[in-house]
Amino acid sequence: MIWVYILAAIVSWLLWNVIHEMSHVVAAKAFGKVKSWTIKPYPHMHNGSFRFAGAYWDWEGDPPATAARGMISLAPRIMNFLAIELIIITFFLSGMAKLLLLIFCLGGVVDMFVGSIGYGKRSDLRRGAERLEISPWKIRTAGLAASVVGVLAAIASFL
């Protein structure tokens, strides 16, 4: 039976890569005219550097203002916060449904946690903070705190 949960965790990771990258694309379309786009929700090389996943698009005309591009960088956090909120539903479930929903939601918590580290120059957190002209530590602290709340909520759903 453990293989079901391992498989669910792998599928959750892939789904959260798609959700994360599509969040960037949806935000890009909301803030500007996107001519074409593609996502690669799996590890790959892009312009000579390794990426775990990526969203790529071409602007039609000029790209939107810097602040809008900052919001595009941080767009996946909306879905991460939603995943943390969805953990509440698990309080009302039991058995396999509860565990599978928790695995899925915890995938969003992991995405939030990893995104909150934001150490690299190309990280979403770093680019978003620079473009919005705010301290990356504010975004990082909020994300890490939300991750802790998500894990605590997941644990509490079993008590």
C-alpha cells in the first residue's frame, strides 16, 4: 500500500510543477499580451543552464511594467496559499481520500517552502522582490511561515 502514497507524491510533484509554471503564464497573460508560451514542468537545460522546471513566453510588443513583471514572478504563491487553505478540508475526510488530498496539498506547501528559499539570482522570489522593490526577506518570511502553518494544519488533521 505504501507504493500508492509514493506514486501519489511523485504525481503531486509533477502536478505542482505544472501548476507553478502555468501560474506564471496566466499572470503574464493577465498583465500583458503574450504571443506564444510553453512550459517545461520537468528538469531540463535552458540557454546552457539547468532548470528543474520553467515557463517561457514571448511578449507581443513591449513587456508590461516592472511591477507587473514582479507579480508574474510571484504568481505561483497564490496557488500555494490555496493549497494550504485546502488542507482544512482534510479535517472532514478520512481514509484514502484524506491522505491523497493531504499529499496533493503538501505538494503546494513544499513548493511554497522551496520558493521561499529563493537564493538564486533567477529565483522567482528574488526577481519578484527586486521588481516590486521590496525586501526579499518579507516574502521569504511570509512563505516560510505559511509553510509551517500548512504542515501544522496537516498534522492537526490527524489529531
